Amino acid sequence: MNISRYPPKIVREILRKEVNFGCPVENCGSPYLQYHHFDPPWNVRHHHNPRGMIALCKMHHPEADNDAWTMKQLRAMKENPYIGTELVGRFNWLRQDLIVIAGAIVQNPKGILRVRGENVVWMERDADSYYRLNLSLRDSSGNVVVKISNNDWVLSNDRAVDVICPPSGKELRVSFKDCKTFLGIKFDDMTNDEFRKRLSGLFESTETVVQRQCEILHVRSRLLAETASQKSRKEKREEYVNDRIRDIGNPERVTTCTLRASLEYPKAKIQLKDGIFVSAGLRMYRGYIREAETVYSF
């Protein structure tokens, strides 16, 4: 039976966790992990037995494939990983023009989220006018569990259930033991056409939210109903996409930073999703915003 060399989700989770989410090779600790088969090697037998596998970074994985370490040494790494309670990494994405998708679609933002006077997610420009991401994320107990300072990040992996940081270096996903805190960050560089497709996907969720808000607030006027009935769903989607493309100046390429998060602060439960912001059970769509001082503030 032919099986893919890429292991199933449950196996990947086991392998990441046992090395504390960082490469177990001494003096490494890189969070950009791949998965190595060593007992037996993949070329001997195709398998996904986590006892005979280990998570290694993209630099040390090829060395392991070429027998840099013995089976005994690899097992020792599994039992005594190099990384302790802190995991560090960096986003090497620097752009002078950036679209942040965090509920709202924000072009060249300054502040994204602020809670009780404390910045949670914000952007800063460096000396070359490149945007750099900053974040200070607390779990439901008030502990700072992720800190990003100008694209350099550190997280408390002893409080994490899982950390996903693919070798591409464009994405970070972290879920925590309190089962209430989650963070997802992903950078993408895409063509105008690719961004249009992304906006089409956002339209599906935002249109639903807008419709529900209208129903809740009883503000559907006869004119709104008549206008909606005259336009097909496809026409409304195209209009939405064209408006957003025009808003950002119709560039040839677009770099986006998508933020997804579930946070719980005292008296403030917050969720950021594609096109949707949720607080206190209210689903809101903020539309397009340019160079906002702070998009969300509590």
C-alpha cells in the first residue's frame, strides 16, 4: 500500500510536542520543523510510527537523512530535547505597503487591537519604512504567552498545546492549554488576481454578517430590499471585490498579513476571523480601513 511520506495530523502533533516545538539538535531549537523517519528509515519501510520518527528543522533534516546521527542519538534527542520553556522565531516579511486582514481589511495600519490601554496587536515602521509586526498576547489567566517585537517572536511553549510553524517561515499557529486562547498569523504575497480570489472568499462571510446585523437592528429599508433583489449574488460579489481593489489602489501585487485569534480578557471575549470580528457574541464586519490608529479598542 502506497502512503504519503508526509505524516498524518495526529503524528505531527505528537512529534512537535515531544521536542517542545523546536529542533532538538543541540544549540539549534529552530521552530521550522519537518519530520524524519529513522527506525526504520523511509527507504527501508514506509511508515508513520512516531516512536521511529523525530521532528527536526529544515537544516538538520537533510543531515539526518544522510545518517549524521545514529538511532541511539536520535532517541536521546527525543527524550531530552534542546528547547526548554521558550521558543523563538522571526518573520522575515518586510513591506512598505501592507494589508492586514483582522476582521476588517486594513491598509497600512498602525494599531489593530488595544485592550484596557494596553496594545495587543500593532505595527511599527522601521528606518526604511518597512512595516514590522508587534504583539503582546495574554491567556485567560493574564499571562503573556506570545510576544512579538518588530517581527521577532517568543512564546511560552510550556503553556502551549500545539505550535505549528512551517518551514516556509510565513505562518505561525499556536493553541494554548487554557482552551480559550488561539493565535494564527500568516503572511502572503499574491498577484492582483490572487487577491481578488481571496476577497471573493471574504465576501461570503461578510455578506452573511451584514445580513444578520440588518435583521437584528430592523434597518432593512424598502430601498435596500429592492436593490438587493435586483442584483444577483455574483454581481454583488464582483461589486464588493472591485470596491476593495479600488480602495487599495489596484496594485499589481498585494502583501497580506492575516490574523486569526481567540482571546479572553476579563469582561472581553474577542475573536478575529477572516472578514469577521466577534465580541460579546456580536459578529461585526468593519469593511475597509486605511492607516487606522486603532481598529479595535476595549
